[in-house]
Amino acid sequence: MSELRLMAVHAHPDDESSKGAATMARYADAGVRVMVVTLTGGERGDILNPAMDLPEVHGRIHEIRIDEMARAAEILGVEQHWLGFVDSGLPEGDPPPPLPDGCFALEPLEV
């Protein structure tokens, strides 16, 4: 195992697969410890696959994305950690709608 470490931080599950997956897999294969940190469950994300755009999928989207993230981590050879924030859904409008409880943007900045 290499002393090098790589951490990728993403807002949503599936971001790891569309943003840097090949790089993470390459380093993991070379023995580098790779950690993917996912901030939210992607609860308010869009479903781009029409075959999955069904009411029963929308009702379980958080669980589905957790399962998909676990599979991606296994395939990429990385570790994964959830921070557990709620997806804000990038609210838009003038004024924008209120942010959901539990989202990262509502957390205090103090450490």
C-alpha cells in the first residue's frame, strides 16, 4: 500500500462516476488509498433515464442512490463515506424557495 492518499469530495452519489472515476480507479489500482466523500443522498436530483423516471423510483431514490454508490465504490476500488446532508436541489426562483432542513447550506460555518 502506498503512503499516498487521494480524497474526492462530491455533492451527490453518481458524481464520483461522472467526475474523475478513471483517475480514482487508476490510483486505487496502483495501491493508493482512495476515499470518496459524498455530502448528500441526491434526494432531489433529476432522473435522466426515462425507464427509471417512475413514481416508485422517486419514492426510493435515496436508497437506490446509496446502493448505486456502493456498487460504484466496489467497481472503482475506493472507500466511501457519507456526510449525511440532505440534497438542497439547487432551489431557484426570485425569491428562491426555502432550503430543506438538514442541507449543507444551513450548517453553521464554525468548527
